Amino acid sequence: MIRWLQELLHSNVVAEAPARVLPSPPLSAPTRVRAEQGETLAIQLALVIDLNVCVGCHACVTSCKQWNTSGSAGPLADEKPYGADPTGTFFNRVQTYEAGIFPGTDTIHFPKSCLHCEDPPCVPVCPTGASYKRKEDGIVLVDYDKCIGCKYCAWACPYGARELDEERQVMTKCTLCVDRIYDEHLPKEDRKPACVKACPTGARLFGDVKDPNSEVSIAIRERGGYSLMPEWETQPANQYLPRRKTETVGEQPVGGNP
């Protein structure tokens, strides 16, 4: 974990909140049991994002916003959405960059959300125990009943994945659509995060990265998947598949060989 955070925890500045098991949800989801800090889990659900085929269409952003605003995580506030200084709460955002030097520039679309780290720095800094990692599937969640909106988790997260819902004054983040993936009322093919379901190019994969035979593990192994900012030692569960350069075929000279 991040060195400064380790030193902070060892200094007892952050109070340890008592763990509490939440009531079981109405669906047949596993019982919510909190993982101990640093515990190695047998299952880790995560997203694998293929940067080679992401076209920056923002379908994942809008579908995420719609599902979570109408589901158990919402409503996600939008303050002055059409004003001069709009702000909003989003679990998933797509950042677009220009790389290279003109005229050889390249446009890169980079989706980013909570990475559901195996050693999440947002969890131990929470003074009320609102932030926690689930033992049964590794998903990092926020208990809104405990959250006081202090923003400690946002300061601790090196990826900028935490957002304050300005209307409810609670910290929010990607839940991997935990209320969707275990919903037996949905067809089996729909039990995946809304962003994965909506992606028109198949750039987003979902599964257990601890299972070597899962679709996500095979993609990571065969395509050289990597973690974002590994130097922070948070062990992000989400992985990215690198872009692949394609050769540009030039025009053939008229009446001659290439």
C-alpha cells in the first residue's frame, strides 16, 4: 500500500471503526461479509478494458449513470447540469488524450472507474467504516448509512475514483453493478455491469481475474494486460489491454512494384 498511508495508520491517527455485517439484500446475492485489510481473496470480480477497440462513444458512461441513478446506488445528483459550471456524479468516465507529435498523432480513449484494488487505500482511512471490501467477490463498496462525506477516501485514492454526491453528501463510486449481477430476475446474459452490456465494440469484459480459465484472465494473459499505476502498490483488480499499432499501407506507385 502507499507508504504515507501505512505510516498514517500505524500512527493511530485514523480510528478503527467496528465492522458491521449489513442485512442480506432481498435478492439471492451472497451475504455481505467484509474482507480484512490485506486479506487475499479467492474471488476477485473486475473489469478488463480493451483500449484497442474503445472508440470513446460514452455508451458506458450514460448506461452506468442511468442504471445507478434508478437503482440502489442512486439517485446520483447533477448540480446545474446546463449551467456555466456544471457538476455531476458519475461512477465511470472516459478521458480522451492526444498522443504523439503532429502529424503522427494518435487519439486514445481511456475509460476509468473504481479499480476495486486488492489492497484499497480508501478502506482503512474511513473513520466510520463506511468503505469496505467484500470478502466473497472483492467488490469495494460504500455503506451510505455510515458515510459522513468527509472525503478521506477521495484523498487516499490515487486514481480519483471517488466522487461526492453533492445532494446527499455521501461518497460514491463504481459498484460493478452489484445489484444487477446477482439479480436472478434478469436473464443470465444480462447479469453483468451496465457498462459492459452497453459497450457497442465489446471493449469491456467482466469476470473473475483470480480464475485462470475466465474470459478476463485469458485476455490479460494473451494480450499482455496491465494494471494502472502499479507503483502505488494497491494491486488494482481492473486491468487494461494495450493498444496495438497497425501498419498504414501506403499508396502503390503507378506502373511499378511497391
